[in-house]
Amino acid sequence: MGQPTKGQPTKSQPAKPRDIPLYIYHAGQCNPKKCTGKKMARFELARLFDKVSKLPRSAILLDPFAEKAISPADSTEKGIIVLDCSWEEVERVFPELEKLNLQHRALPYLLAGNPVNFGRPFKLNSAEAFAAALYILGHKEQAEKVLSKFNWGHSFLELNHEPLEDYSKAKNSSEIVRIQSYYI
């Protein structure tokens, strides 16, 4: 029996989970200096797309109108998509998104930590949405890495530490919704 090669997990060293691919449909409608999506792309934390047709099929789409909440039961193999656009643009692209066979999932109740919407429920920017999904899915280090690029990033995790921990322990969407009711 050979020695494990460098980078291979041993029995006492568990395998580190691979980062979940992050994708952004970016419609170019926001202030480029304040755009969290563009900043994430600059740091190679997410890939930007300006055409819906280029987004990966079968990925999770963070959709505030989805019937199911994101939960650790979801498959993250194909990645997570966030829409970075106005509501008018969302209405235009939703028919195109339906063709991609995406898993539509809503985020549960969380408070924004960004300076524009600080403390407001459900008013998360793209970086916060990704971080919330990653945290709930058990990729806490990746969530922290995403938020580390923003001087307010720690605020989001501090404001939502308790609910994020509770959500991350849920088994499925139904449990997420049940847990959410304690925070609303």
C-alpha cells in the first residue's frame, strides 16, 4: 500500500469539498463601481454572462419567487446562478430561463449587511445571495471567501449567523421554511 500523494486526503484528513461554481447573469444595469458581481468576477470568484443562453443548464437559480427554498438536499454539481439586473429585465429573461432546465430555489429570510440595504430583509446583493446559498449548502469557507472581498462582508455573516447556522442544519426545503418562521 503506497503513501498518499500530496493533496490526496488520508483517512484522518477528510476531503475538502470542492468550491461550487458561481455564475451571474449580468445585464449591465448597475453602477460598475458598486457592482458586487463585477467585483466577484475580477477576483475570479464567479463568472459573468451577458446572455441567458450561455448560462449552464441544470444549475440552481436563486429565484425569489421559487416554490422551494434552497437546502442542503439540493445538488450543486452544476453551480449556482444569480441574476444581476432590474425587475423589468427579470420579467424579460424569465421565459428564456425556463428553457435552461434550472432548479429554481428561493433564499430564506435573511437581513442585508451591505451599506445600501443594511438590515432590510430579503434585500441582498449578488455577493450576499451567493454567500447565503453557499453557507446553507455547507460551503461556509467559500461563503466567507466571497464576502472577504467587501469591507461590509463580515456584517452580513454577523447579522445572520444564527439563522444561517440553523438553515445549514436543515435536511430539506420544508425544514428551511419551518426554521424561517422563527425569524420572520
